[in-house]
Amino acid sequence: MTTTAGEDLASWFEQVLVPQSTPGLRRYVRRLLPGDPDRADDIVQETLLRAWRNLTVVAGARSPEAWLSRVARNVAIDWARRHAARPTEVDEDVTATVWEPGEYAYEAVLDRAVLFGALRTLSPLHREALLRVHYQDRTHTEVAGTLGVPPGTVKSRAHYATRELQRILGEQGVTGPAY
């Protein structure tokens, strides 16, 4: 049996791109749309559908993940514009609909400010390892290759950075799950 280039691309899409890219893409979109995980899942699905429709473009891209992220961002922006253009749907409890998102956004801004302040106190080496491993969702091996250090060094830096960050945030009264 012979396979065509199209079958190879379809196989790559189903077996490699979707399983490897979906978790990171989902996290990225959920950061774009905090508080609306269902909408984020819809945007991820629409992004993957567009990738399927443009399979040769995605496969030829220098970074398929970057292509997916850009498309997801554009889909999220389009959704936000459409949503902003429509009048707000009114529930029976209008106050919850109107005030809840603003309060959530305010809390998110405060949380981010506290976290960024705490991150600035870490050494540059520890901060970089922590951000690449946790925020960019890279493996220790990937980060080690990028930084030119052994994977054990990345593990150590990320571990000590996490411990130090927990200590700093704890001193500021921030509590949360232990890692």
C-alpha cells in the first residue's frame, strides 16, 4: 500500500500535532479568556479545525505551535469583538452578570501584580528556569537545550525558584496549594 503526502500530513496532524499542541494551546487560550473555560475550549477546537483546513501551511510553518497560537489569538479577538458588538443578554439576576466579571478582573490584576513583584526578587537564572518550565510549559530537557545547561541544573533551578517564590508569597500572606 502506498501513502500520499496528504495521508502523511493527516497522520502527522492527528498523531503528533494535536496531542502535543492541544494542552499548551488550551492553557494559552484560557489565559486570554479567564473565567470562561468553555469558550476557551471552543476557540481551541476552532483553531484546530482551521489548522486542519490549512494543513500544508501549518506543516510548512517554521513553528506550528506559533501558528496555532496566533490563529487562536485571532479567533479569541474576533469572538470578543462579536461579543462586544452584541447587546448583553439579560438574566433574571442582572447584578451577578454585570458585576462579577469586573470583580474577577480586579482580583486577577492584583494577583498578577503580587506575583510579578515576587518573581522580580528571584535571581535571573532561577526566574528564567521557573518561567520556561512552568509558564511556557517546557520540559526540563527543552529548557536545558535552550539555556545550554544540563537538565539537572534546570530541575534544580526550577525547584529552588519555586521554593523561594512560595516563601516570598507566604511572607506576603498569599496562600495556595503546595507544589
